[in-house]
Amino acid sequence: MQAVPGEANRVPFGLGWPGVTCRPFRRPGGGRRVVRHWASAVLLACATHAWAGWTPLPPWQRIEDIANARCAACHGARVSDANPLFPKLAGQNAGYLFRQIENFRSGVRSGPVMYYQLSDLTAENVAALANYFSGLSRSPARSGQSRLEAEGKKIFDRGIPASGAAACAQCHGADGRGSGAMPNLAGQHADYVADQLRRFQEGTRVAGQTPEHPVADALTEEEILAVTRYIATMP
């Protein structure tokens, strides 16, 4: 069965042998060189743990067991309460998640560790994982930086007309949940979203996300920190 991302939040699925989804990450702010070395060490430990326990799983293995065994090392035991260096997969729109995994598997989106950990999957395996993760609940971060979050809400809802930054809500919806192939941002780690926006600015993330480039280019570092902090607290 050939899997095709659905218009809403599901794609056709089957069971199989998923891999682990881990990738390096840069934290915002100063000291990036030191943090990058630290992030690389975290990634290496994550990948080593995953590969050390990698064995083919029988086709009857529940997708929940597969996700816990292979994804939890990087994305957290509950998949929602993950390390902020890596994205929360819980509650992510299945169509979007399907496309991103396929991009890593095909090499369209750069990520050598992701490629090797996902390369054994079939389209049915990918669809099964995407559907599983999309059905999990995601917990937002606690609100605690009222000034920063208030500024971030303005950017998310209205954009920044002076610099030409479009409102995030135009594509991701007023609730930030997106739909289908548009990602759910609500409750995502602030550090992760900020890093992705910087990658759009640098041109190091380009696959299938063309609308994000002009938005990211129009944001200052302070505005990135504000809008991503607000995104993290969205229910």
C-alpha cells in the first residue's frame, strides 16, 4: 500500500520496523560554539544508545512499543516531555510529520543520523508512526515571562508590518495547530522553534518550507525569542 499524506491529520498506515528520530540542535543566545559541542555530545549519546539496541521488530509489534523503544531516547519517554534540543512529536499533524520523515529518508532534508535511523522504513511504517504521534497529547510550557510572551503573541497574531513579517496565524491558525502538512506549533519547545527559524534565516533548512524564509528573515533575534516563547505556552 502506497502511503499518501492526508488532507487533515491522518495518512494511510501499516505496521513495521521504525527507527529512532534524533538530530543535533543549537540553543539560542550566546556561546553557540560551546553549546554546539555539547549538543553534538548529546546527539552522539542518543544515537549510540539507539543503535546499540537496534534489532528488527516483528510485524505484530505494537506501534506504541516501537515508538517507546526507538524514539524515546531523543524525544522523551512520553514523547511529549522531550529534551528541548529535540522537537515534541506528540500532537504533531500526521501529514506534516509524514513529509518530514520522508524528507530525511530521501536526503531532501539534511540529517545524516536521521537518515540512517529511518532508512529502513517503508512508506507504511512512516505513516503508522505519523498517525501514532498525532494522536498523542502535547503539554505546553508553563507561562512565566509575561512581557516576552505578550510581545510574542502580537507577532504571532498580527505579524510585524514594519518589517514585512507575516503573522504566524495566517498559516498555522489562531490556535497554532496548523492542519495536514502545516505543522502544529502550539506547545512546541521554544528552543527548537527558535533554532529552526535561525536555520531558515541561514538557508540551512530549505526543503518544502519556502513560506518560512521571508518570515524568518524579517525577524530579529529578540523577536524570535518572544514569538517562540509564546508558541511554547500555547495550549
